[in-house]
Amino acid sequence: MCWRPVFSIASSGLLFFAVAPAQEIEKRIGDVETSVRAAQSAGDNAWVLACAALVLLMTGPGLALFYGGLVRKKNVLATMMQSFSLMAVVTVLWALYGYSLAFAEGTPFFGGVRYLFMRGVGMEPNADYAATIPQQTFMIFQLMFAIITPALITGAFAERMKFSAALAFMVLWVTFVYFPLAHMVWGKGGFLNAALGGAVPALDFAGGTVVHISSGVSALICALLLGQRLGYPKVPMLPHNLVLTFIGACLLWVGWFGFNAGSALASNALAANAFVVTHFAAAAAALGWMLAEWLRHGKPTVLGALSGAVAGLVGITPASGFVTPMAALIIGFVASVACFLMVTEVKRRFGYDDSLDVFGIHGTGGMVGALLTGVFATNAINPIFKDANGEPLPVGLIDGNATQVVNQAIGVAIAVALATLGSFVILKLVDAIIGLRVSAEDEVTGLDLTQHGEEGYNLDLELTPMRLVQESRTQPSAATSTAPAHND
């Protein structure tokens, strides 16, 4: 039998020499490695589950408050309900077939049926996507992206679309636009997947094409087909409560750390970098929009600063796992200025009514961010491309890989084409069967009452307890009243 010397430390702190068989040493080493893997898995799992909760927070209450404050008060509940309802609807679709269509192996453009009805989605990791966390954790994290993406679109048709039509559109949209695009970019063998065998290796760390370009372009199609709100643009349609929007924007900023840093799918250095660049880009973008307003209008607005921050968060999303903090400052600033020009100049000149500027911020910011990812991505942050010997290859233009800018442009073009064609066909179908738009009378009354039978604010002072007390004090008592008595 082979023997090897082993040093260990006794409880008394004295060092002594012992002799142990090689098999025991190997067993102890194996136990240590198992413990290390278990600790890593536990840490990664806790992080990604927390990030999943943060991404859900972005939809409700984040996006619901952000959009709810921007509409007129007669439509606040209806607008928030659209975001909330998608938390339920998309979850059920995801459980039935959505996750399978997005992440099961299939064609380069559409996933397979392996995970239908959550079959095979258990507590063991799927090494193709995340080797240290249960597949259930990966599944629920990706679900939160599927929820918020169609919710973003609702800002374009706010204040004029039937609730039934909105639900029908969203069910069809996530099925035929979101799920295929998610598979193309993130699914194994997807056409645009840079890490798992895609024909065109387009980089999208956390959803520039899948989430923001798809929702932004689809929002523009919705705005064009539904037409302008009654009175637009002659009648002022100002936000009814910017305080709600302020709170929502801050929740979005915080939730975006889960959105981007969680996409590392591990509690590691890449997650830390994604966290840092997300924050840097948002800060630079908020300042960029404020500066643009200051130069043009003489004063920065609160809504402008909030819009700028969101534009920066959108712009950094595809790049967050590939760029340095200094590059993030540039991406955030450029995306913010581009979105500012789209919202203030292009929208005004073309006259379309994208109610809450979904295309102006998410569509435009997503495109800018995706293209700049091809410029600033570097193997110093993420060596995603490697040669046959495992050595890192250039990633973006600054690394010497100019072709990546072309790959990014192809990814943008495919996302735009799918969102445009898919949204147009689905909207026409829903309009023919249900009808998209509420009646003029319902639009004037407001969607809160006409679609849900409720009001967001009850400000009738006659019903308040204080008003009742005040009225009782001013009314004459029965003993001193000079009114004639009535004998019934």
C-alpha cells in the first residue's frame, strides 16, 4: 500500500506529522472540492434568485408607476393594470410552452418542445446555460424578462386601446415575436447566439435586441396603426402625477442591477462589472439629457432627467457584460442624447403618437447600445471568443475585431424586421376579430371607468369623515330648528 506524509493541525495548535493512505487523501480532497462546489452553487443560486425578484420589481411596481404617472388621471389604473396583468398572463404562457420555445434546442429560429409544461425543468443545472444553478432558477430569471418586454410596449398605445385587445395582442406577440427572438439570441443553436453555436455571433448580454429593440419597434407599429389620441397634438396631455413617475424611475434604476448583473448567471467578477457599468451608464445618461434640455430650453426638467437615466440603462443593457466602466460612460451619454433627439425632434416632425415614448427611448436606445457594444466590447472583460487552443480572440472594434460591428448590425436588423412584421400582422388580426381601439366616447371618459369600472382617485370631499363632521356641526339641531313639524 502506498503511504504519503500528511501535515495537520491539532486542536491544541501544535503541528504534528502523521501518515495516511493515498486513498484517504484523495477522499479528503474530493470532499473539499465538493464543499467548494456546493458553496459556489449556493451563492450563485441566491444571487440569481434575488436578481429575478429585482427584474419582476421593474414591472410591478417600477414600470407600472413610471407609466401610470405619465398618463392623464382618468387612465392611471388602466395603464398600471396592463403591466400587472402581464405578470400573470406571460407567466402562464411561459410555463406551458414559452420557456421551451425560447430555450429548448430546435431550429436556429425557433426552440423545440423538450420543456413543454415544465417537463424536465428541475433542480439540476442545465450546463449549456448556467452550470452552477438549478435550471428552475435559470427558468424563473428568464421569465421576468419575458414579462417586462411586452409591458414596455403598452406605453405606446396608452389611453386608447381596449383591454381585451391589449391582452390578445400580447399573447400572440410574446408567442410569435419574443419567444423566437429570445431563442435566436440566447437559446442553444440560436441564429444570433454568440456563445452557443450561432451563425451570426451578435452580442447581447441582457436584452438590447431581445427586450428593447423588439418592444420599441413594436411600440412604434402600435402607435402608427392605432393613430393619434383624440386631440393630439393640439390638446395638452401632460403627466398627471410626476411623483409616481419619479418613484417608478428610481425603482427601474435599482431593478436594472438585477436585469444586467444577474445576466452573468453567477455571483462572480462579470456580475460585478455588469453592476458597475449599469450604474455608470445611467448616471452619464441622466446628465446628458439634462445638459441637452439646459442648452435647448434654459432649464433641465425632472421628467427629462428620469428619461435620460432610463435611456442610459437601455443603452448599456446589451453591452453590460462586455465593456469597461469608462466605455459605459460614453455609451450612456450617447444613448441619452440620441433618445432626446428622437423624442423631441423626430417624433414632432413625423407626428406619430407614441404616448410614452417607448420607441424614442427603448427602440432608439436599444439600437444605439447594440451597435456600440460592437465597438467597445473587449476580451479584457469577457473573452467570449476563443481560438482552437482556448486563447482569447478580439471581441469588439477596440480589440481589433471590426467585423463585430457588422454582426451587431445584423442582429439589430433581424430584431427590427421580426418586430415590425410580427406586430403588424398580429395587430391587423386582433383588429379584425376584436377591434383595437375604444370608442371616442370611452376615450373621452377614460379607460379606468370604461374598461375596469373603477377610478384611480376618489377626491369627493363630501364622502370624507372630516367633511361629514364639519357638516354636522353647521346644521341646526332638531330642538332649535324653526322648520315646521311633520306628522306622518
